[in-house]
Amino acid sequence: MSIRERLSGNEAVATAMKQINPDVVAAYPITPSTEIPQYFSNFVANGSVTTEFVPVESEHSAISACIGASAAGSRVMSATSSQGLALMFEMLYIASGLRLPIVLIVANRALSAPINIHNDHSDSMGVRDAGFIQLYCENNQEAYDNTVMAVKIAEKAKLPVMVCYDGFITSHSVENITLMENEEIQKFVGTYKPEEYLLDEKRNISMGPLDLQKYYYEHRKDIADAMRDAKDIIKEVSEEFAKVTGRKYELYEKYKLDDAEIGIVVLNSTAGTAKDVVDSLREKNIKAGLLKPRAFRPLPYNEIPNELKHLKALAILDKSDSVNGYCGPLFSEITSAMYSSNVHVNTVNYIYGLGGFDVKTDDILEVYNNLQNIAKTGKVDKTTYYLELEDGGEK
Amino acid sequence: MPYNLKEVVKKQNRLVSGHRMCAGCGAPVTINAVLRALKEEDNAVVAAATGCLEVSTCIYPYTSWKNVSFIHSAFECASATLSGVETAYNSLKKQGKLSKDKETKFIAFGGDGGTLDIGLQSLSGAMERRHNITYVCYDNGAYMNTGTQRSSSTPHFADTTTSPAGKVTQGKVQPRKDLTEIMVKHNLPYVAQTALFGNLKDIYEKAEKAIYTDGPTYISAFSPCPRGWGYPTEDLAVISKLAVETCFWPLYEIENGVYKVTYKPAKKLPVEEFLKTQKRFKHLFKEENKDLIDEIQKEVDKKWDYLLMMEEVTNKQKED
């Protein structure tokens, strides 16, 4: 039996955490994810979870305490945003390097300077190579569902997972949402049984050694292999989740893409806005479509190019900038995957919405208009655009 | 049972041979002396900050840590990491996932860089949150793992590779940070300063109190470094003894705010007796630097007088 509710993204995720009832949560407040430790410490204070909550003095200590608690053999979760995630940077590599299945909720927010509390993806994109699985969420339901699935994915893959959703746009907007029953979630995530952990009463272990050249390289390859294998694990866990809830998740979502001539690739909440634009274009018999990656780590590098190869023009939208004098990270990775799959489609990159700069349907329409022009002429005049900062795509 | 070194060394070793710490280094002796204070039947999880100790004792696929579990995460966060381990222990114990009758203790080791400098915030946070952990700083007064750079624990006027004795400045221009006092101000139930002194009774008894006191506890242990300080490896015990006998490194403890000086030299030696044993203070013995030794002596005397005064005042308060 499912439960119908109206919750904000943060409430939905905190509710999932309550239902998961992890052994340890360590977190530090930062906008826009602050509500998670707030809600969660309320659950602790009122006895609705048995979790031990650690109110640490920084995000660096939040992830360090999570590393200690996870290494000790407990199920661990945390939440952060922006500067908090940036402060965790070195420890993220240690979490994945020690193969600890920590679930880290990320309410995406811009990075300083200038300081800005609103949404873009600079924070999670900045740590994309830290060895965390990254799942991106369009709305509250997806944030809730991915939080539940993340626990199982992390423990099977022996890799930490980030569940990323848009700060304020998703974290603070109230939507209708369907929750699972407590028992359903408990049955789905099961009991955590680590193979090797510090508090094992049968034997003591050492973790976090110095690796000299040979072993370091081998161990780093193990992590890379685990990330490759995570693709199948995400699929398996998602199928299992669909059986319980009826809600189906793939590595990415296609929207009216299969017969489309022009398409865009976009993450998180903007996909919702873009779907509306696709619908309006379809009413005018313009064959527009969309692809929304759910897993960015691991990158579906074989599958995504295959889904895009029939397009006449493609735009990849980035809500963060690599500041490399060229393009954003999503563009860079997907076009690279297309190249190695021998897929050539005329493709442009749009950086958009940095620091929460509002993205409206008209703005997305502008992207599709440009794509129609590229499809017609077969010419790409310019690779990277800054949406809404340029008049008609040119400045 | 009164302390007996011959009996105590029969206890199981928890840091065993095969590690690659230098001959004449105080750290492994300190670690073993501390871990011997564990009851034979108790287990422990040890966390280490990045540093000499960590890179020399756990080189994959080997480990010198035996009869304890060991974790190293990064340089500045041994305290936060161990606070997570301790929290997991409490959570799993509460849920009946760990045996009721088995006890595990939580001990962090960090050098002075990983403790007084880069690890200070993490340490302060863990202590304020009242985790049931013991933090032991093996203090050798500089960043030895990277080649003797000054830390906030480097003694006044000591020569290091980033506070060199030159033509204009004579070693480290600032006096030491007093972390032991900072820990006292965290209102910990037990704080102590110790050294490898005599038959190791002082360090053993303090470690035992720290480990078996409920709540967060802190030990600052004097840990000579032959490479960084410039002394022959066999002089480890002599240098430790001189540090104590000159009151350069006083031995004391603070139990619930009450000070006790645990060793009072019958005749307090002049500080230069300690300084002259190490190359890092060699430049102070030039004729023109004599006033610098006087300055160090004044600082040592001031701290010693402060400790005696605090011992008197806090004991009187306790009686009242």
C-alpha cells in the first residue's frame, strides 16, 4: 500500500531517511539542505528513528564521521550542498577509496564566489571524479525514490552514492508524492551486512593503509571497475524497486526521443520545464525530444550516444561551467562518448541558470529554435552559448 | 596492583615489530606504552592522523596493528573519523548488534601537526560533542614526516626547515601553542601531559585513567625525533628525562578541573641542560644568543609556577 502525501523535496528525502532508519547520520547545516539535519534531529529527538545523530562542527567532519561510522560497520547517511560539498572534497575520494557505501544527499547549489545560495550544479559536477555514484532527480518523487534505492545500490556496489536534486526548486517546493510503507522500505533495503568492518568481533582489521606504486594503481583500478559494474547494479535495484512500487527507473529517461529530429540533454528539474516545451512543439508537429540522465556516474557512455544518433541536431544543457574556455561538463562527457561510439550529430552546448538564474519555457524554446535552424542548414556556427545572456544565441 | 614494568610488558602487544619508524623515535614507544594500559580482555579501535606513525605502521599488504582495529582516513580528521566509529559502536550496541559483555575502547593518535594545527577543529569538535574517545598527541614539535617544518608546537627559537636559524632570525620566532590548556578549557574529565620517563609508570597510569574515564580525554605525550631534533638514536631516554628534569616538559594531569603535578624534580635543572643535547638548539649557544636561552628559561619558569599555582588553587577549591 502506498501513501499519498504533499511534501517538499527535503521533507520527502528526510522522510525516506526516517523510513530507512540508518544507524548513523552525521551532518552540518548549509542552505538549501539544512532542513534534512533539522527534520532528522527531530526524528531522533522524538524517537521515531533509532539512528545516532552526530551534529558535527563542519562538513569536513561530517563526511569524516560518516567514513568512521561506515568503516565501523554501520549504515550511514548525510546531506549537504555547495561549499559543504566542496569542503568535503578530499574525504569524498577517501570514502570511495575505502569502498564505503555512504549515501550523501546533495541539494544542488552554486559555488562561491560570488556567494549565492541558489541552484546550479557546480557543486556535484565539481566532485564528479571522486568515485561517488551520482543519481540526478527531476522532482520530489524522484528524490524520494532515489534516496531509497541509493542505500541498496551503494551497499551492492561498495561505492558511496550522491543523490542530487535542485536546491530550492526541488528541495523547497511542495509537490504531491507517493510514499512507500515503512515495512516496504525496510524489506527493500534489508539489513546491512558488511563483509569487513572495524567492529567485527571475530577479527580486527586495518583500514586506510599506505599503498606504494603497484598496489595503489591496482586499488584505483578496482574502484574504476566497481563504477563500471555499478551500471548493472543500478538497473537491477531499479527493476526490483519497480516491482514493489510500480515506478520504473532507467539509467536515463527518454521523453518523446525515439522519433525526434531535434533533442536536448538536460539534468534535474529543468527537464520538467523542457518536457512542457517538447509537448508544445509536438502540437505544432515539430519533432522535438529530450533525454534526461539519471546516472551521471557511472556514465551510460554506450547507451546515451545510441539514443541520440538519429537526431539532426542536439543541444546539451549544462547548469555548471567547466571554465575551460570551451564548454560545460555534461557536454564534454556526452560528446566524448558520442565520438567514441562513432555517433556524429551536430551538437551545441548551452550553459544556463547559474546561481539560480530563472529558466522559463521561452528560454528552452529558444534552444529548440536554434536546433531547428541547425537541422535545416546542417551548420553549427558556434559551440557554446550562455542561455539568456546572449541575444538570439549570439552576442 | 601497584605498577610493575616487568609485569606490564608481558601484556599482549598491539603495535608489533616490523613497522618502519626510525630507531630512537619516541612515537612507537609512546603508542605501545599507551596501548599496554588497555585491559587484556578489551578491544580497541585506533585512528591515526596522516603522519610518520601512519605511513610507517600500515603499508599495504602489511600492518603492525595487532589486537586492535585500525583506521586512517586523512591528516586533519582522526578525531572526527574516530567519533564516527564510536557513534557506530553506540548505535550497534544499542540495537543489540554487538555483544553486551565485550568492551571496545577508542583511541586516536596524531602528531603535533595533525593535532595542534590542521586537526585542531576536528579535535575540538569531537571533544565538545563528548565522544567517549581518548586522543593522544605524540608531540615531536614539528612536521617530521615531510622533513621538519615548524608547527605551532615547535619550541621557541628551535631551528626547523621553515623556521631556520639565520642571520636575521634565530629559529622559530614564536613560543609554543599550549594545547593541553586549550583541552582543559573544553572541560574534559581528564587531560594529561606525559613523557617517556623512568620506568614508564607516568605514561601508563595516565593512559589507563584516560582510556577508562567516561567521556572525552586528551593526552599530550613528549615524543623526541632523532632526525628532526638532531640527537644520537640511543639518547631517546636521556632527552626525555632532561625535558622533565628541567621542567621544559612538565608532567601533570587535570582531573575534572583539578591540577596535579605528577613529578616535581628534587632539583630543577637549568633548561640549557636539555637544549644542549639537540642540534635544533645549537645556534642558541653562540655568545650573542645567550639572552635567547634566558628567555626560554623565563618561559619554562613561568609555566612551572603557573602549574604549581593551579595545583594549589584547584585543590583548595575542591576541598571547599
